[in-house]
Amino acid sequence: MKVINPATEEILVELEEDTAETLSAKYLLLRAGQPHWSRKTLLERVDIIKQFMELLESNTAMLAATLTAETGKPLWQAKNEVKGAIGRIAWLAEHAVRYLSDETMVSNGTREEIIRYEPLGVVGNISAWNYPYLVGVNVFVPALLAGNAVLYKPSEYATQTGLQIERLLKRAGVPDGAFQVAMGAGGVGKMLLGMELDGYFFTGSHATGKFIYEQVAPKMVPCQLELGGKDPIYITDNLDDIGAVAAATADGAFYNNGQSCCSVERIYVHEKVYEAYVAAFTAEINSWKIGSPTDEGIYFGPLTRPNQIGILEEQVADAVTKGAKVVTGGHRLEGKGYYFAPTVLVDVDHRMAVMREESFGPIIGIMKVADDNEALTLMQDTAYGLTAGVYTQDKTRATAILSRLDVGSAYWNCCDRVSAALPWSGRRHSGIGATLSHQGLRAFTKPKAWHLNG
């Protein structure tokens, strides 16, 4: 398996993929080791995860450099990702005792009724390349805290990062029998689906998530899917500073080259502020630099996967054919690396793929609307249900719109953000289940009801 630098197209390293035999050996190691890991006290597991957090902090520069080399993420964004993961781990470790300890529900004389949160067992985590630390710690950290063993498959586009995660977990005190890395691409992921795991946790596309769900359904074990989105925002006519809103939402659309499941992917703007917003939005992204992700001041690096360039080109061509106008960008950049010019399309509508299908790149369609009702109707017109946002000075106006949207996260005057204290979940094609918050900790447990009398 070749790990390629998307900025230069150079081979960084060649790694051996797991075979059925090596993967089976890792599984058996975890199956034998999980009971020993679960017998550690919760506080002991918390201390080990805190040690891992401290190792991430002391090695941030090195970890970020590797992440940038294999994904093309600008170096400052890579450092931000590691720091963000540290913050999430801190919240999970701090709240693990509260949400994973036994709960006494009834204590009445000689009778006690208790809920005990037992680990699932050995779980599979098929993770993503766009935020390998952030989406990774959402799963393997609470899984380990709850006493599970984890068979972790990083994306083939972030394999070196996955191996660094493993090394630091082991240095922190996680035993070999509690964490193993499955090395390889989609074929290795399919092998995981055939194994007798006690839970499957996947982050990635809707198509792959649906395939996984169908494959593991007969096993009747937990299967949690964090999938994509076509996340809308609505810019109302009730705003103080249209330039500031344009800058904030441009960042929400194009951070990490738009390669985020919760990136802003379609924008609806009230007709009274439409022209001003489009001008400010376009000026903002045109002020950001494109180049080598290791250079100072770079906002746009390369796309991580070369095939995504073709998808973006197809979306632009489809939109233009149907009447859209390219305000800026709309094409790949010449030279080495998987670069695509940041793209703004106007005069768009819902006949166009760019307003209906996940783009996962630096491209956005901006559509004019007459009023809140039209905006709401268009925001609802999707198979996805991850996030949605409304920008207005009027909180009541925003909540009235957001409450009618079938999404997992609702944003008022913000977008493209995740909090460890709140559940991260999708609806419909955006997934099933939740990570983060107390729900994300308990997602890796099976409750047992204890009736104690006498």
C-alpha cells in the first residue's frame, strides 16, 4: 500500500496491508485481552487515557507534520485538529466516571435497582481520513474508557496517523490486547465486516455506510454510522455586519478544503442582502492563499483524494449547463498535486447536483430566496440530515426555522462546529447513532438491570 503526498504526488512510504491471517491474529489477541482490560477499574482506564492526551500534546508538532504530509491539510489546521482532539478527550475523561459508573435507580429498604454499564466487548472502528484525530477519538476513546477492546482501521489516506495513534496509546498504557490497527484499504474493511465483532462504528460516506449496515445487520450487534451531509445555511435580511457573516460562513464552507461532513454545502440568501453577501463571500475566499500546505499563511491545500477533482468538475459542468454562473474558480489547478480552485456558483437551483449531492471539496452554490418560507422549503429538500444553520439577529426567527428541520445539529449564527458536550448525530442519510456527550460514552456499553433484594 502506497501512502502518497497529495501536494507533491510523491510516495511517502509503502506499507504492508493486513491479510486475512494477520487480521485474524489481531482479532484473537483482542478477544483474549478484552476481559483483562475491562477488569481494570474505570479510574485506571481514565488515567491511561489522560496519559494519551498528554502524549498528544507533547508531540503535536510531529503528529501534525505527518497528518499534513499524507492528507494535504494545511499545517496550522493539522495542529488545530490535534489540539481539538485533546480538548475532546479531556471532556470524555472528565465525565467518564459520571456516565459509565453504576446508577442506583431505587434504594428502598432491602431492595435496590441498579443499572450497570457493561462493555460491548471487541468493537470495530472503521475511521475517516479527513479528521483522523477528531473522528477517531470520538470512537476509540469512549470505547476504551468503557472497557472495550478496539480493532481500529484508519483510512488508507491516513494510515501513518493511525499508526502514530496506536504507538501513543500503547505508550500511555493501553495493552496490545485492547487496541490493534487494521492496515489497508477497502478490502481490509470488508474483512472486518465478516468478523464476529461486538459492534461496528463507521465514519464515511452514505454509500459505504449503507453497505456496512446491510452486511452486519444479521449479527444483531450495534452498528453506528457517522455519514455525510449536504448542510444548508440561510442568511436572512436581519444582520448587522454582512461582511463578518460572509467571512464566517466562507470558513464554514471551505475549512479543510471543504472536506468535512459538516461543511456548509449550500447557502440560501435573502434577496435583500444577496448581492452584498455574494460579493463579500467571494472577496473573502479570494483573499486566502492556495499552495503547499506546509507554507506559512496557506488556507487552501490540495484535496486528499485525486478522484474528487473529477467529481467537482462534473458538478460545475452540470450546474453551468443548467444555467448557473461561475463567479470564481471552477477548475483544477495545473501542476503537481491534487489542487482545485475554490469555487463559487450563483444562479443555482435544485435541479443541479451541486445543490443536492455531497461535494466534499472547495465548492459552494449560493441561491437567492424571497423569504423564510422559501428558504425553509429548500433547506428541507434533501435526503441528508446532519446540520443546518440560520444567521439573523432574531433568535426567535432562527429557532422557528431550525425546529422544523430534521437534522442532528442546529446552529444559530454559527456553523461547522462540534462540541464534546453535545451529541454528534445524523438523521436519514447522514447516519444513525451518536458520538460525544453522555450518549457517546454510553454508546459503547450494554446496560444490565440489577434487581437486588434482601
